[in-house]
Amino acid sequence: MLKFAKQCTLIMIWADMYNQIIQNIRSTVIEGCADNIPCNLWREPVIKIISADDERFFSLKETVSAGHLLPCDILDDAKSVICFFIPFKESIVESNVNRKTASTEWASAYVKTNELIQRINDNIEKLMEQNGYKTGKIKATHNFDVEKLISNWSHRHAAYIAGLGTFGINNMLITEYGCCGRLGSIIINCELSEYIKTETPKEKCLNKINGSCGICRRRCVTDSFSDNNFDRYKCYKQCLENAEYHKNTGYADVCGKCLVDLPCSVREP
């Protein structure tokens, strides 16, 4: 009886912490914007939590790089990984359809969303500290090898493991709100196993389902997907050109042409 009572108490604690995390992220995106970050850039975030011990994290050392970190490399007693997708509003997406260079609205959204992700991580860290837990924070971007252009922690792959979406043939993650937006993740040593689901999401890429699309690759302005191989160096060269073009906006090394004007840009197709 005592063991059952303790288990019920744990479940109540987990439920409260889970709800606090979800509400904290949502309120930061929708209401609690930082100074100089406008709140009209984003739609409702999508949030999933996965066990830090999920064996699929080990597979990233093969699918991403041998140097890809495990959750325990970032936080030694990692228990859970929080993954979230912040979708852009449709007006931001539509602004980036034309021209070779990224639109001003798209570049600004990229910079401001990276700032927002930093604030989300800081808020989660404060929440965890208030409840006696620790966090392992990961930058929204620029955590990659500058020569190989490969990340040591892939927010996209962590989000896939968490069930946020599936990969399109442009290597971007398609969520229930499409692929246009930014992904973030943060690691905590709070056990939330009662709220973790590990099922693989249903395939969302039309080209992978029945070969009926492929628009994303054709929209690439640098032909980085020629011969069905992705040339990350050609892609990043365009991103750097955009960063220079939009240097007054912030460091916007981004393109996004292969994400916009698609069946999966702002919704699941």
C-alpha cells in the first residue's frame, strides 16, 4: 500500500512538472516575448518529451556523425529531452517564395526565433532550478563543425526521435504544422517517463509516400540536390551570402527556399 502511495505521489509530481514545462514554453512563444522580439511571427508551438535513455540517440552517431553527442554528454544524469517546434506564421513563409535571396521577413524571423529559443531554454532552466532539477542547454544554431558542416547535436533528429515529425527529401522535418519554423531542444534530469511516448510518427513526406511531390528539391536556388545527393557546401554558401545581404538584421545565415511554397510548408500534407 505504501509503495502504491509513493508511486501515485510521483505521478502527481511528474504531471505537475510536465504541465509546467508545456505551459512555460507556450506562454513564452505566445505571450512572454522578450524585449524587441515581436509576438506576431509564430503560431502555437508543438512540444514532445522523450526519454534521454532512448536507444535511438545512439544511432545518431551513425546517421549524423560519430561525434554526435548523447543526452548524457550534455547533462551527466540526463533523464528527459524536451523537443519543440516553433512554426512561422504563413505571412513569413509567403514572403520567402520569390527571389534568390532570403526575404527580409524570413531572415528576421530566423534571428528572432533563435533569440526566442534561447529565452525558452533560460526559462526552463529557471523552472528546473526552482524545483531542484538541472538542465543541459543547447544553442539553437551554430553548434556545428565549420569544416564538415555537421552538428554535434541535431535538434531535427532529436525532434524526430521525440515524434514531432518525419524528414522530407529536403532533409527538413515535417511536423503537424509543416516544416517552416525553428526547432529547439533542452535536456533535464527530471524523470517524466509517465508522459513519454516513443511511437514513430506516420510518414508525412508525399514523395516518400508515393513519389507525388519533390517540389522542395526543385525549389533549391543552388541546385544542391543534384543527382539525389545533398551538397551542404553549396547550400551553406548561399546561406552565407544571405547573411551578408541581411547583415543589418543580425546573423541570418539562412535560406529556406526549399521549405516554402510546398504542400508541407505550413501543415501536414
